[in-house]
Amino acid sequence: MSHSSGRSGPGWLPPPRAGLAVAPAAVTPVWPTPQSVVLPRPGGFPLPARVALVTGRGADRAAVGLVHAVLRAVGVEVLPEGRHADTVVHLGDDAPQDPTGRVLAELGVRGPEGLPAGGYVLATGTGGGGVRHLVLHGVDPAGAFYAAQSLRQLLGVGPDGRGPAVSDGTAGLPWIEIRDWPDVALRGTIEGFYGAPWSHRDRLDHLDFLGRTKQNAYVYSPKDDPYLRERWRDRYPEDWLGPLRALVERARANHVEFTYALSPGLTVCYSLPADLRALLDKFQVMWDLGVRSFAVPLDDVPIDRFPHEEDAPRFGAGEAALGLAQSHLLNEVKRAFIDTHPGAHPLQMVPTAYASVRDRPYKQALREHLDPGIVVEWTGEGVVAPLVSAEQARAAMATYGHQVLLWDNYPTNDYVTSRLLLGPYTGRDAGAARLLAGITANPMNQEAPSRIALFTSAGFGWNADAYDAEAALDAAVADLGGSAASALRVLVDNSRSCELSPTESPALTALVDAFWAGWDGAVDLGAAARDLDLYFQRMTRVPHGLAREPGLVAFVEQAGPWIGKLAAYGRAGRTAVRTLLAVRAGDRPHAEREARALGRQRRALDAIVQQVAVGVMDPFLDRVAKEAASAR
């Protein structure tokens, strides 16, 4: 594995090996951090105004379309097939008779053979006759798609397809060889939160986000779909099937595994053949829509009793009996459906006791009776686990006796609805990533703001050893914020504390501490007040800054109350600074006017239930009020 140590910022380029030169610093970084990057020669690989594009037979349509869009965004024309060009772009995967591997061999670059699913090679070089080659070769179609995403980033094309429109031959990338693959087989999200659901538009946009961040798993388990839980036996009405089919098709286009999660636990009779039949029929409907991955969540139900007394004579009583009954049902689902449908992915289940590594009779029953081919989902040590270590992952696999997929309840905010959780994914051990069957993060009720944290978790799932939480957060803000990245950074920094990390408002906290040091005479109060006031001004300008970025329309709509509260805190903060400066100057009338204004602002702030800068702004304003009152 070849990656930089001691990196600063979100960049991926490693320090040069002996005799190699680093590519220009202006190169847009690839994210997630690639596993291996080699810079074989100094200088750049310019793209001319026209190139040829050669694709393998049956090349992935999404990857081909993305390469066309990326080249078009940087002003490069793709010549019609058969036209000669001095620069050729090659896109291929593992399809039979794909010629891309021969081009890599000509360049002396090892191909993607042997890489895990989703792996790829991206390389530039010069072949026979002086023809320059840009090669994107995936170990499979998903790998080709991910190679195209890396090309997009290398050429500076944003997630919305906007890029520097260059047609004079100055667009380009370094002479480079990237050999890349994911650490975790399944990486993505589970829409499993309580409260306000996502819209259909949210889900479609989310699947696009997963694809471009090289995530490949989406578990459909929204609580607003009554046909998943309360009415799980009932067939979907026809008007539901169209939107579901659209989600499945969008997932497929983005190389995302759409998992349909049916939750019968509240009312199922485990010994009733008709209930098994209803579950199988529901899965068949989804199979016909194109779904190939299925889950049966059995969480959030009583563990010590059955929904129907008819199950007790067959399975017994207590939590071990529930584990036995669930094993019976799931084994039948695997035997009658998964095993009879070629192409079906392993069945997943969410146990009733889904947290902790502590053994108990229920888990023992799963360990002894559940088919070993079924994957068990686990949330770590607690519903929201502050830490997930390799030792814990190993213990969970032993306790359940199965492969374990981490259902990670971050950044979900259904238990703290007044907050946006925008901090980076942290507290997860790289060793755990190598043991887990997958990682699916449970997002917030607000889809667009969820992407900040999910962008970072994508980086961990792809390359856990190279993962740096702060660098990942920098990359997320730059990628998602676009022209409003600086404004977005202020909101993120003041909305980041959570169960995974207590860090909140790091920049603001330092400025507030400096201000109080100045107030106490330890440093220059005037300079500290100016610095703090400038930051408060930045807070007041966040709404305007975010509103100007076209790519943040959904974000602004969904995060609006928090954005507004941040700006209101900024205005109150400026008033607070003026209040104490007037006190220190001995200008009592001015100080009293500002103190009254601050009181009005605080009453307005108290009426906004959403929270930002938790534990930072309110204590600051409290002390300002106290200091002002004591000076009267």
C-alpha cells in the first residue's frame, strides 16, 4: 500500500519516491484516498482539444457516459469512432476480449487483475508511435465507474458536472498510475431512522451521491413505508411500484446495491406458513423490480415474548425461544428464496439484540440455529457506538457466530432532533474495517446535510489505513460546498459534536478564550475583540453565502433553521462584544443600550429550538450578561 504519511489537507499525492517528482499542487485531489499512487515522471499529461475514446465491448454505460461528460466539461471533444487521434482514452473492465489490458501492458503498468470488487487502475503513458494513452481499467464494471469518478476529480470537474471549460490544450492531469480498491466490501447507508422521512427526490439524489463517492450499498428501510412494517403482509399498490422501480434503477446506474429490508417482527407468526408465504411473495415483487439484495430487520420488538401465542408450543418461551423462531423463519427464507434465485446476494438480518458483544441466550440461539450464510447486522457497543474496534468486531462475530455488518447509527439525529450532526466519521478502527462484512451508516432526517458525514465515512470504508477524519472533513466541505465552502465550513464547525466526538466550535472556542484572556488582562483585549467580531461577522453571512451556491439548494432548504440560528448567534455575538467594549471604555449609556439589545436577541434565540455551537455560544453570552450587569 503506497500512500502519504503526515498529509496536510485533503490531498492524496504522496511525497516523491527517489527520482520521482510530485505533480503540481493544483491538481484536484482524488477522494476517497487511493490505495496506491505512483508518479512515474515529472510534468503533466495535457489533454488536447480532441481525443479518441476506446471502450471494451459491453462497457458499463454509466462509466462511458461519465467519461464523456467529464471530457466535455473540460472542453475536450471525443472524436467519432474510427477517427485517429494522438491521445486515446481507454475505458474497460473484465468483459471478455476487452483490449484495455493490452494497452496497460504496453505502458508497463500492472492491470487490475486480482483486485477486490470495485478495484481499478488509472494510468497515463506513451505507447508505440508516440501515441499518448489515458487508461481507466476496472476489475469489474463498478471499478470502471469508480475510475471514471477519479478522472472527474483529477480534471477538476465538480459533482454537479461543472468544470473549467478549457479547449486550448491546457486541460490535463499528471503522469500518474493509480491502483485502487476498497477495504470494505459493502459501503453505504441504511435509511432506517425514525421521524420525518426523505422524499423520493431525496432518495434519488442520495443514490447519485453514493455512486460518485464510491459507495455501493443502500438499504431501503424507511419508517414511512407502511408496507415494510405495519402492513408488511400487504402487496404494494400499483402507484407505489413506479417510484420503487425508479430507485432500483437509479441504484443500479450508480453501482449501488439496493437492499430491500422487510420488517415483520411486530406481528409475524413464526410458525405460520402463510406468514412465510407473504414474506416470500413480497420479496418476489421486489425481485421482479430488479432488487437482488434482501434483509429482514427484527429490531425494536420485545425480546421476551412472541407477537402470537401460537409460537410458544413450537419454540418455547423466553429470549432463546425468540432466537430459535427467528432462525427458523430466516433459514426458510434463505432456502426457499435466496437459494432458488441465482444472482441473489446473501440474506441480511437485524437481530432483536443488535448491540453489544455481551453474550445472552438470544444470541446463543442465533449462533446455534441461524444458517451460517446469513449476515447479521450489529450497531457496536451501544445503539450509537462511540468506538468500534477490531477487538469488538471479532467478539461480535464470535458472539453471533456469523459475518457481521456494522449498522452505524451516525450521523442519524432521530434521537436529538434539534441538532445537525455534521462532524466527521471517527472512532472506528482500521482493523475493524478489515473484519466487517460491510458498513452502512444511518443518516439524518435531512438528506443533503447528511452528506457531510457520509462523505467522510466513505473515505474510511474505502481506505481505512489512510483515513484522517479532519482531512476527510476538509475534503467533504470542499466537495459539497463548491463556491460556498468557506460559509459551509463555519456551519460545519459549529454543528459537529456528537456521540463519536465532543469537539464543538473549535475555531470559535479559541477566539472566545482569547477574548476572555483579554478581558482579564492577559492579552490585548482590542485585538482579541476584533478577531472574535470578525468570526461573528462570518456567522452572520453564512445564509447569504450558502444561498448563492446552486449545488446547495436542497441543503439550504433542509438546514434552514440551523443556518438561521447560526446567523442569529453571530449578530448576538457582535452585540455582546460591543457591550463589553463599552463597559471597558466606561461608556455606560452605550453599554446599557447594547445590553438591552442583547437581551432582545437572546429572547429571540431562545425561541428557536434548533441548536448550533452547543456549549459554546450560550455560556459566552451568559458571561457577557453577567459582566455587563456587574459593571452597572
